[in-house]
Amino acid sequence: MSDRFDLAVVGGGILGLAHALAAARGGRRVVVLDREARACGASVRMSGLITVAGHAPGVQWRRAKRSREIWADVCQHAGVRIEHEGLAIVARRAEAAAPLEAFAASEAGSGCNFYRIEDAHALFPQFKGDIAGLLWSPDELRVEAKSALPKIAHWLEDAHDVAFRWETAVTAVGDGVIETSRGPIAADAAVVCAGDDFRTLFGERLAATGLTRAKSHMLRVRYDDGFELPGAVASDLAVLRLPGFAELDGVDALRERLEAEQPDHLQYGVNLLVSQSSDGSLIVGMSRQVDPSPDPFQPQAIDDLILDELAQIFGKRPKHVLSRWTGTYAYSPERPVVVEAPNERTRVVVAASAAGASSAFALGEETIAGLFGKAG
């Protein structure tokens, strides 16, 4: 143990990198440990969309706003391309228009605009299906997560002297010592950001939080007649999925209609989310199947539900499905973020939803301030 670090971060996904950044900016010497050769969990399997609209009012929304600010700064310095900005939530039904309009008028909807039918079609001709209105949020950012995370890690290493130990499994976090598959590492404090592996480290404590796991279907598709999207796109299924809309007028009426018209979509947690890559292809998701041990299989029936919803927005299904994959993530229906303190110098941080990237950097700042104090 020749080297000694102020902080060991367990997990090289976006949440781990966010904590490493916050500590390094405070003048701490940081090491990041990950059992894989590179980040390959939920951080790179989801859409890469950093969202602001739709987070629960209060703490979660403020975290999303702050994280978005840091994301923009990190992308600039780490050489990460921002693929597009903004989010359009398309109301296919009149029942969805009311809560979207109410959201645009709320504090959390500051900067958002709601467009009625005529303006929505005129401003966004890409959307060919029936539209009852459209919410536009300018705040969202989209990155290609698979390439963005390695760039951020390299930038942390080069610009902030963060050490990385890939292919190194952590077996125990002790008092000043991190036990790993490659020998012990000395660190004064530790933050565990192990994603949906919440059973290996502090498993007994985390079991009491009610965490489970969820699986999401994802696809990359291409239309023959390519077009450019104004930003990310969601449908009125998102109004039921996103906690920021839960208490708005009209949500109950929308739920009743969706239960009658799209029961299978609701059963499998389908929430259309579309993002575009620089080559014109679209990343399309997503579903939510809750299971403590998600299986690796991707039933075509659930993919069809996602693609059918896509067709309702763009007028037809794409002819080309370029790839399919599943992502798994930690999930709690009650707590979007789980933070535990097993002892004074250790924190365990779990993003318990599919939107971990949207709050990661703010969570990193909060956790590091709690461990070391706000001064660097």
C-alpha cells in the first residue's frame, strides 16, 4: 500500500465519475475502482439523455438543474459531443395536453413552452400522427454514453490526477483500507456507487431499503427517409411515468384512458423515449420490468409495443432495427436516490431509477460536501 488516497470511489459509471470529479475539484486525491475493464452497466445502456423536465419538484428537480449545468461544463472540457438539446413531449390525446400545459405554467416548467395543435404541427413537422399539443423543454442534453464515459474518465485522469484501477473488484471497505482482488488500497474515505449490484458491499444494510432491480428494452433504428429531430422525443406515456407530472390536473383522466387503450404498454412500463445520433439513427426505448434478478431475454412483443408507439408519433414504423439490447438498473418505487452512511467515512449512493445520469453530478457534490465539508 505505497499510495494513499483521500477518497476511493467504487464504481466507474457516471455516478462514480461524478463523485470523483467533486472530490478532485475539492483538492482530494482520488482513486476509482471498477471490476470491469470499462463502464458497461446502466450508464452506457440507457439513452444518454440528461433530463430536467419531469423530475419531482423540490430536491430532485434542483439536482437535475445543477447536474445539467455541470454536464455542459464537463462535456466542453472532456471533449464530449452534445448530440442535441431539448425534449418534446408529444400529447397524442387531449387528456395528456392538460397536465403538460399545467407543467409549463409551473415553477418546474420554467423555460418550457406548451404548443397547441396548430402550432405544434407547424413548428415540429416531423411528428406525423395525431397531436393534441406538445410540451417543449429546452434544458435536456443528449450524449452518446458509450463514448462519453471513457472520455470523461480520461479527462479526470489527465486534468484532475484521478487514478483508475479497472478490472479490480472491491471485496470489502474497511477503516482506511479498501480490500480488492488486486490487493489492499489505502483510502481515508470511500463512496460506493456500484449501480444495481447492491448485494456485494453493505448488502445487509441496503436490503433494508427495499431496493430491487429493473430491466429496460432498448433499440437503435433507422428510417429510410431520414429526418432531423429537434431534440429528444417522448409521448404522453411519459406523463404517467415522470414524477414531476404526478400531481397535475388531468393526470387521472389520462391514466384512465391509457388503461383502457394501452394496457399492455402500462403492464410492461413502456415509456417512449427517442434520441438521435449524429449518423441519423435513433435510440428508442424504453420499458420497465421489475425483477430482483432480471433475465437477459428481450421478448419481441415488448419491442413491438415500443415500435408501435414510435409509429404513432412519426407516422410509420422504421424498416431497419440496427441493434437491440437490455439495460438493468437499481429501482425503488419510493426513493429515486438511496444514500446510506454505514460509518462516518463511508457513503453508499444508489440511483434507484433509470435517470441516474440526470442527477449524478449534483449528488456527487452533495456527498463529497458531507464527507469532507464544502471547503476543498
